[in-house]
Amino acid sequence: MKFIGISCLLVSLLVSGVGCKKDPVVTPPAKTPVLSVQLSQPYLRGTQVDSAFVNWKTGSIEQRIKMEQRNDSLVLPMSVFTEGNGELTIHIFANKKYSNQYLGQWLLRKTVRLEKTRTFSYTGPTSFFDTDWFPRVELKDAIGHEATIALRPDDAYFIVKDPGHKIQQLTVDRGYWKTIGGIQLAGRDIWQCNTNCTDIANEEHFKSLPQRIGTKPWNHISIVVLFEVDDNGGWIIDLEHEP
């Protein structure tokens, strides 16, 4: 009887212990705040991106940081940034080509306040006319002539690299045409230079293009960069593109 009583007591204690046991509290891992760009198919997929960089300017501080690519997303942890109000630029370099020849670039620019504890998410370019992103083209040939030119009229940017030889005059010609139902010029502007012309970004000269075009329709872009070496000739890199 004594043995049975002890056994019953042990069983009772074990049952009581099981009944009082609580499930452990599982705390989900905290999400790390990030700056991200979700690339939009089919216009620009992750496989078409070679690299991407963020430029962040706040006060006297300027940072340039390469983004990490995760499938169709570009990501950076917010911990790498200096907090504050400033200008955020995301620059995507792609292997997607214009005219099956020239590499494309896309640029987003925002005035924001960055905080390390907040996540910032942007959608990648969805079309040529996506107003959040500026499409640009990298024109180059095999002998060292190179220029990066904005494609849409609302982006005035261009830069021409030093080709390594003497230039008598440098010309950048941007034109927008309507080619349906006859060829008609919608708007055009030409920049020419003969002193200190290369390796200097210019975002001013072509600002007049939207006013020149106005509401006139266009469906064709013509870009010509002419490196004149003397009165008898020179070198040309050019693009004809219909978006």
C-alpha cells in the first residue's frame, strides 16, 4: 500500500507539472531598416542590371555607396547613411542596350530626410516615360570617344569624356522628331564648345528643350556627338531611337 501511494503521488505531481508548463515565447527577429529599389519587369529586370550606386548629400557630407543586388531588388541597410535632410540619387547601370549597341542608365533623384530607423522603398523604372526615373545612354566607340547623354527632353544632363586627342570643336546635337504621317521636327538644340569642353557635366544648356517642344508630338530621338579635329573632318558617335 505504501508503494502504491507513493506511485500515485508521483503520477499526480507529474500530471500537475505538465499542466502548468507554458510554451516558450518566440520573439520574431527585428527587420533591419533598408533603402530598396524593386525592379519592374518586363521593362528593367534584375538580370539586366550591372551595378547601382546611391549618392547621398546632406549638409557638407557626401556619400557614394554601391547597392547590393538580391534577385530583382537593390538594397542598402539604412545604418550606412548619415541622417539628415538632403538629396538622394540612385543611379542604375544596365546591360540593357539602345539600338542593340549602347548601354543604358537610369537615375532617380529625391529630396528626402533619411533616418536610420526608417525603411525607404522605391519602384524601379517601369517605362521610358516613367517620370521618377531619367533614362540616359552611354555612347562610345572602339577608339575612345565616349559621352553620356540624357534621352528625354525633361533631363538636360550630358557629359563628354576626353578622347585623348586634340579637338578643334565639340558638338552635341539633340533632336526630337515625329515620324508618323511624315517627318516633322518637334524640337532641337545644339551645344558647341572649343575650349575646356570635356569631362565636365552639363545640366544647363539643354534645359530649354521642353519649351522648344511644347505640346508637339514626337516619337523619335536623334543624338549626335561630333568631335571635329580640323576643318576637314572628325569623329561621330550617334543614336537614333524610338522609345
